[in-house]
Amino acid sequence: MDKPVIRAIFSDLDGTLIHFPIWFEKHGVSMSDADHEKHSAIVTNAQGESRRCRLLPKTTMGDGVVSDRTVELVAQLRKAGVLFFIVTGARKSTVLERLPFLPDADAVVGESGSRMYVEGKLDEEWQQRLLPVCGPIDRAMDPESRPEPLWKFCSLLKARGFNVDTRSYFGCFRVDTKGDLEAEKSLRALISTEMPAEINWAMNLAKFDFFPAGSGKQNAVAYLQQRFGLKPEECACLFDDDNDLGMAAQCGVHLLPALTSDSVREAAKNNPSWQLAKCADTGVFAIEELLESLLERAKGAVNT
């Protein structure tokens, strides 16, 4: 049976397109010649292969890099007629700071699905759907004063002593239990008993992200599929973490540059059709391998 033609790729950012020394140095990959003014660096693997990379603005996770080859491969895929969508849990400020260094995309989704740009503009229809739960996506109002269910629950968690992060979030917020098992147990109990039905949550880099139930990566992907006339089997998903599993469920082809969490590791074990990069966990080398396989498949479809 012929494989379906891939018409679109949905990709996560951290651990998928963007890679950090804190992760890849454990697997024999090193970074050198980092120049923060020129936003450039060199990444080299254990075999001595090097890649010139774009050095992103520094975050709490350190120096993130996207290889020039990654950007080139995405451009070739789009030239071959494949749509490319970025779907991330990152806050507004992080998304906008990173955009100049990322591959061009047909749509960019941030804040765990709550913020959606299509062809560079906010998608008003999508934002209207979420309005009753999170309010206007760019409202200049202190989170504690926002009247919608998402922010009332946020205030509740803050009042209960949880470490709540609302900086540059408008349709999502984050809670970091910092590895405290008792705090995590208490938070999960609150989620079960006091979180409104209009709100959902997902784990992202070992933190809890909260967002409207109508949002989330899976719902955002489903909306984009409908908007662009895409079938799930025509879509590939590039991912690595817990909060990507819903997005992956919405796609027919699954490619992983790494297995970041236990839940993804278990899911991969139960889904033998998922493609784990041969050089998994090596950062830019792993994502390049997967993008090259998608490009080969796209070119094969054009030639048949």
C-alpha cells in the first residue's frame, strides 16, 4: 500500500527544532564559537561533523540553537509544496524573539495553542473561540485583575502558594513545582477537584501549563487542518515531549528527534510505526535526519 502524500508538517520547538547544550552535551555533541552579538555558533558531534547554527536569544535554559541546515531543509520542503506549522507552549515574548531565527512557517502557534498567527497575523476566528475563557489575547491588564475562568483559577493557585508564572502569557499560564513531589501531589489534587471544566492542562518541560479547554496543541492542529483542508493522514508531526502527544494523535506520521519524557518513551514503545531518529538526542543532527527523510518522501511524491 502506498504511503499517503505528506502535505503538512506540525513541529514543536524546544527539543525538536531548537536544541540546548544542557541536553545534547550528554550525547557527545558540543558547542563552540558562540557569538551572541552575531547570533551564531558551531555545533559538533562525536564523529567530528560540524553545523553552523543560529544562536537564539538566551533563556533560562541557556543557549538555544537552530542549525542553518534545518532552516534550509524546511525551506526546501515548503518549496516542494509541504506546509510547515510551528506549535509551541512558549509565551508571547519568547515566540516573537525567536521568530527571526526560525524557519519560515505558514502558521505559528504559541502559548500551548492559545496564540495563533497565520501568515504573520493573529487568527481572529481562533482567538474569538477562546475569548470567554482567557479574554483578549493581547490585553494590557494585570493577570490578577482578569475576570475570565483561566485567570480566576490562576489567582486561586497563587493564593494557595504555588509558583505561578504569568509573564507575557495572555491565553495560558505556567506552574513550576520545582521537583517538589508534595507540591505536585497537592497541585494534581486541586486540578481534580477545583479546576473548572473550561480549562485544560499539560506537562511541558516538567512544568504544568494551563490553558482554555478549547485550546491546547491538539485542538490548534485540528483547527489548522480544517482551515487548510488537510487530512490527519497527510500530516507529519515532529515532537519530543508530553504536551506534544495530543498534537501527535492528530497526525498520521510521527517523527521524534528525542524521547524527552517517560510518557513519550512509553508511547513510542507502544507505537512501532513512530520514527525515532537514528542519531536521537544529538540535537540539530537528529532533526536534520528527520527533515531529510521527509524531504526525500516529498520529492518522491512529486516524481510519481
